[in-house]
Amino acid sequence: MNILKVLRARPALFFRLCGIRLEDFDDLLKRTYPLWLKNEHKRLSHPNRKRAIGAGRKYELDFPARLLMCLIYYRTYTTHVFLGLVFGVSSPTVCRVNRAMTYLLADHFRMPEREVRLSEEEKDNLLYLMVDGTERPIPRSKKPGKRKKTYSGKKKKHTVVHQIITDNKKRILSVGPAQKGSRHDKRIFDESRVIKPPDMMVLGDLGYLGTGFEIPIKKPKKRELSKENKRYNRWHSGLRVGVEHAIGRMKKFRIFADIHRNNGLQNMIAKNVGALANINLKTV
């Protein structure tokens, strides 16, 4: 059964299973296919390869099916066994394909970890940046020392934290590398050495106290905030909710929201998910 053909006839189901619209999938397919061909030519032309180009066993899945399977995996985070059953391949093949496609998407998207890249036109139209940390659960380590470092008192579970930077239009500009769940947001930002446009206003929560960002005014002990301060906090939260919406778009991909199972790929996957969430920005 041709899964892609079936899903093309049902665009709403395609979106629910893949996380992006059918027309966006076709556009992504068109943009990434030349990169895949280039990588394949490099692999087949390797000097250590014993067989001639064209010889050997053929792939069971063509490139569109590979991209589709990877997106379904990102969106649903289901098992390799189930995906193998759906696409008619073995679970080790699913694992190899998803890993290769993760590298390919990372090479295509090139989502920054610490540098906010903007064109001159974007800089002129940009009003402010927003920054926030988001936690994703990880398995509980068997080593007591490591367990303590990854335990999040906020979430009451073991997590890693990614620092997300967005613009005022909720577009994700940077996805920071995974940090231990016990680390404070300010420390993560200080150590990340983020490169941003100078003199740009940045909105953050109280976790970024001392960074020079625009943060909410904290309520004094045993006293109430003034009406002016309350108005400022409402203005601030009304703007800063944009970064929460961006993180929410990322967590629609279950691979970013559920317990992480892909050792060695978590940063690459997080950046790919951020780029896919940007594709969805025009559809939400």
C-alpha cells in the first residue's frame, strides 16, 4: 500500500499525522531532494566502495516515503516496529532511515543554537525578541550523581532544558543545546553566549533577573503592586506569551514533548522540530 498516496487524498489526516500541511510537505520535498541526491552520490562514489554505482541492493523506500516516515515519527513518536508495519520494512530499517533523515533535515534547516540570524530588512521590521527555557523529560539515570543534576524541581522529574529565542511574530530564531534540568534559566543564558542584534529589546520571565531583559515586576513581600506596575505586567505578559505559543507548536511534535529515547540526536532533533514549527506558523 502506498501510504503517501492514501494520505494525499486526505489532507486533514495528513496534517494530523505529519505535523505540517500537504503543500508544505511538497515544498520541503522539493527543497531537500537535491541534497539527498548529492549525499547519495557522495556515498556511492566513496573510494572504499567495492561495487559500481547502480549495483547492489535497491532501497525499499523512495525519498518521499523516507521523508514522510520521518515526519510521522517526529509527530507521533511511535515505535519503529509500528512504522515498519505501516511502511512494509523492518524496524532496523526504520531506525536507519529516521537517523539519516534527521541528519539531512538538520543540514537543510541549519537552525542556529546561539546566533540570531536576521537580514537587514528583518532587523528593520523586528520590534523585540523573546526568550524562554522549555523542559523535555528524559529517562531516570541509574547513576545517583547524574540523577541529581538532571532532576527538575519545577517539573518533579528528570529533564533537559532547551533555550528558545523567538521574534515578535512568534518565529523561532534559535534552539539552544540541551542543558541539565537542574540549571537555572539565567545561568543557561549566561553560558550560551547568545549573539543577538545590539540594542534589541528582549522579553523574559523572572528567571532572567539580572540579564538586563524586560522582565515582569515582582510583587514585594507583604505588599501589593501598584496599578501602574500591574498594567506593565499585563502588557509584558501579553507580549511574552508569543514565545509560549512557539514552544507549544514545537511540543505538538511528540518527539520533543515525550521522554527522549534518541541518544546522541536530541539537539539535532530539537532544532529540526523548531524549523518544522516555523513552517506551521502560517497555518495556526
